[in-house]
Amino acid sequence: MLRAPFAALALLLAVAAPAQAATELSSIFESVARDAKTLQVEPARPVDWFPVRGIVDFGEADARFGASRGGRAHEGQDVFAKAGTPLVSVRAGTVVETGDDGGRGNYIAIWSPAAKVTFVYLHMRAPARLKKGGPVDAGARIGAVGCTGSCFGDHLHLEMRQGKGTRGRPLDPLPMLRVLAGRAR
Ligand SMILES: [Zn+2]
């Protein structure tokens, strides 16, 4: 006996609610749009960046992390791009090492306290301009793709080392690189 009035009430609410909600939402949207204009909100800066700012190729099996290289395991992922393509810092951090040797060529290592890894960029076209101990913003330019050191074609060899410094356990950077490459920016 009591069901009918409740059913009628429920029906009334169902009909009335969407119209009311739409009005409220549109007025909220209007006020948000007004506030955004007056506040001049800065666009958010991403906290992680794809390290190569150009057209890239992850290469074949021998470019992968763990590939056999003359009896040793390849400790990074190669990212092929034209010489001179800008390299940027994946994360904000500190320069912990730069150098130039026969194997790595011109290289730079950036420690990210947030990610707890050190990103190491090898074979850069020119010696790193950033100084050891200096801070680096996420997305800041740190060099350019080249083929210095032991290299077989212009590319970035990127290493991701656990902890601070270039001696930590190497991790496979490819899953992270694929995620970052898939983002439109
Ligand atoms: Zn490599």
C-alpha cells in the first residue's frame, strides 16, 4: 500500500534531478572559467620528459638493455636520432658526473632523488656544458645526440642506474621510455 507514493516520489526525483544538476554544473563551470582568467594560472610542467627531442627509433634487438655485446651485457637502451637532436633531462636532479672516454664518449650523469636513479647519457656530440654538482630542471637541455666514444651510428645510449652515481645496478629504461614517448607534448 505504501509503495505507490514512494514510486511516484522516486519518479519525480529522477525527472527533476538531471535538470537541476546540469544547471549547477554549468554555473560551476562558468565560475571556474572566470577564476582561471583572473588568476592567470601557469600551465603545469611535466615532471618527466622523453630524453630526446626529435624523431627517434629504438632500433633492433642489439639496441636493447641486456643484449650481448662482446661477452658483456648492454647496460642501457639505445635511442637512434639525427646528430644534433637536443637531449633533455628526464627528471629534475643534480649533475653527479661528466666526462669523455673511449667507451662512453662525451657523457653526463644526472641523479634524480625523486626517482632514486641516475640517468646516464652517452656518446653526446660535445662535452657536457653543465658542471658537476649543479642542479638540472626536468626537460632542461643537457646536450645533443652524437656518436663519440665507442659508437656505431648517431644515437643516445641511455642508462638508468639504481641510486646515486654511475656504478649502481643498471635497470632497463625501455618501459619508461615507451610511456614517455607515447605522451603528446
Ligand atoms: Zn648502447
